[in-house]
Amino acid sequence: MRIVSLLPSATEIVCALGLTDNVVGVTHECDHPGAARSKPALTSSVLEGSPSTAEIDRHIARLVHHGSSIYRLDTERLHALRPDLVLTQELCDVCAVSYPIVERAVRRMEGATQLVSLEPETLDEVFATIATVGRLTNRSRQADALIGRLRARIRRVSAAVGGRPRRPTLCLEWIDPPYNCGHWTPELVVLAGGEALAGTPGKPARPIPSQLLQSLRPEVVVVMACGVALERSIEEVRQAPQIMSLAAGELWVVDGNAYFSRPGPRLVDSVELLARILHPEAAGAPSRRVAKRLR
């Protein structure tokens, strides 16, 4: 089976099921596992240079308003690869190439290419997505085993932090403007022993009004900017007075790009990381490679 993954989380799922050699095309953002970086990239960003989160927000708002995607799809290369299965999504126009663009490209292909949209919004739906990919690729047994291992790790986290006071935690999925946490992230906070402030479980993240932001008084703030690596996030947070003034207790920045942004197996890594931030006495300290405390 020849697989094209137009979603980083789908690439991670397919590779976790032992199908790395079957992947013939990915996105320019597919960087995990390492073998994904050697696959042909079928997408690119229309955003030039290294814009700030504020600039990205303005660009995205303008492009989406005009019905454009922030990604380009190399349709000629996609056709040349002759995939049997194309994995994409309709959940978010910012996370990957817009579904209508992919659908049009696949419709013009010769042969029977299957197009599947993956749209999990909760952790259980992420596990269901893994099972779906397993069925599509004749890897159901491997998918069930992977889900079992992931659930076992979550149970270990719950056992470690169980009975400890839940720490009021504000997770921010964007820096400028500050966005709350949505979809699966509030659930991850609860599993890690926290109380998710201003989250929207199972729904998209959204900007937090300034008045609400200043009234929350979290014990812990965790900045997990969607698609933004750790060092870049740290630089921007240091220049964001709204965020720097938030936490009376702790202010953390994590690698949102590697973990919380992608609805795949590494969401369980994200639960473990949050547990180390919120309850280090029970779960151990987080690695400075993926999380840094600014205050």
C-alpha cells in the first residue's frame, strides 16, 4: 500500500503502526519520526520568512477570509506518486492543506485512490482514529496494541497524581493574541492532575478577551503555541506582557509543535509532560529540552 499523509499527526500514526516504508509522501511539517523527514514533501507554506505569532494570526485571518489556504499542495507530485490512500483532515484550515484542495486533487487522479479525513476532537477520538488507520491499512492488531500501550501509560499518570490537589492551570495555544486551549487539551490537563481554566473541551481554541484573561488568576500558566517550537515560543512570551503578568506562581513554555498540537500518539507524552510540570514530586521533573519555566 502506498500512503500519502497530509497531516503530521497522521504521519506519526502510520509510522507507529510500522508502515514507515509505505509512506510515499508527507507535508513539509512532518518531522516525527525522523524517517519522515526523508519522504517527499508535497506541501509548502505561503507565509514567507519567520513571522511572529501576531503576524501569522493576521495572515491567517486574511487568507481564510478570502477563502485561501495558507498551504500549497504540489498536485503534480501527488499524482506522480500514485498513492492508494491519502490521509488528510477537515478540522482546521490552519493545521493542514484545506480539504477541498486535496479532494479536487485526488478527484483528478487516475485509479482508485482512497481519500480519508481524520478529525479527532478528544483523546478518545484520537484513539479511535488510530484504530481507523489500522483498519484502512490492515494493521488493526498493531493499532489495538498501540492503543493499549497508550492507555496503560495514562493509567500510570493517573495513579501517580491521584489524590493530589488539582492545580488551576491556564493553557494557551497561541501567544499574540492569547488563545485558550481547546479540543483534547483540557482533558489532558485533567488527566495530569490539573484544573483547566477557560478551556473549551472538544471545540476549537479561541482568543481570550483581555478582561477574562486578567481575571483568571491561574496557579500555573503553560504556553503551548500551536506549531511553534520551544525556543521561538520562549522569545515571544518574554515580549508578551499580557502573558508575563499572568501567573502569580509558575509560567511554563513547552514545545507545542512537537506535542500538544498533534492529535496522535504523542498526546500521551503531553499528558506525562503536564504531570511533570504540575506534580513534579509525583511524576518527576520535565526535561528542559521540551519545557522551560520562565517564572
